[in-house]
Amino acid sequence: MKFRNLLGYVVGSAIFLVFFPYLIRLISQKFAFIIFENQILPIVFGAPFLALGAIYIILSNIQMKRIGKGNPADGFNVAIGERTKNLMTEGIYKHTRNPMLFGVFTLYIGISLLTNSYAALVFPAIFIAYMSWYVKKFEEPRLLLDFGDEYERYLRKTPMIVPFLI
């Protein structure tokens, strides 16, 4: 099981933290529609998004491992790593049901701003639209089966992705 968990982290990191950011960079190079004329502004606006995204990704992974007793690597109801055994509703999960997704989305906005390209901002928009559909279609039904009424209550009181947004 340890190998599967490690594989889950490696695959997930390769896709979400290497391949997709690389894709954002390619989009920004191919379609260089400049956002800021000033060279420092991409850093001023992009760095806070990057930092916030990284914080959410790290904290959600720590909490998933410590409290959820599982791994985030799950796609289309196929578990690469070990699925969580406990529903997480406190800590960073108190403010959003998907803090890792929020973190990745925020990270992609930061990367897009750092590339200084309007075109690159299309990627996070498409990503969050697709992932919202994915969560509704695949994750939420599975979590309802796994955690029943407890997840139903959590679903009603906690925003899906963006913290504090009801």
C-alpha cells in the first residue's frame, strides 16, 4: 500500500505541479497577450496567488494524511493511492470541501499572472470549470456513499471550492 500511495503522489505531482504549469507556460509563449506593461507587476500580483495556492496544497495534503488517513490520488473512481478513511470537516476543510483543488487553481492563476499573459489565464478558468463538473459527477457521489449523512451535512454548509463563498 505504501508503494501505491507514493505512486499516487508522484503521478498527481507530475500532472498538476509539473505538466499543467508547463502547459500554462507554453500557452503564454504562443499567445503573448500582455497583461502588465511594467515588468514588476506580474510578480507583485502573481506571487501572492502562487504562495496562497502552495499553502492550501500543502495544508490539505498534510490534513488528508493525518486526519483522513488517505491520499488524494483518485481519478474517475479509480484509486491510485489509498482513499481517505475519515471525512475531513475541520482545519482547512472547514472553509472549503476541496482545499487542494482551490490551492491548485490559485497556483495556476499565480503562474498565469507571472507569465504576464491574458491567454494563460484561460487555462485556470477551463481547469476550474472542468474540475467543478468532475467533483459533482464523480467525487461527491462517492463521498456520499462513503460518509452518508455526515457528508450531506458538510455539503450543505461548506462551499465546494472557493473558501468562504456560499
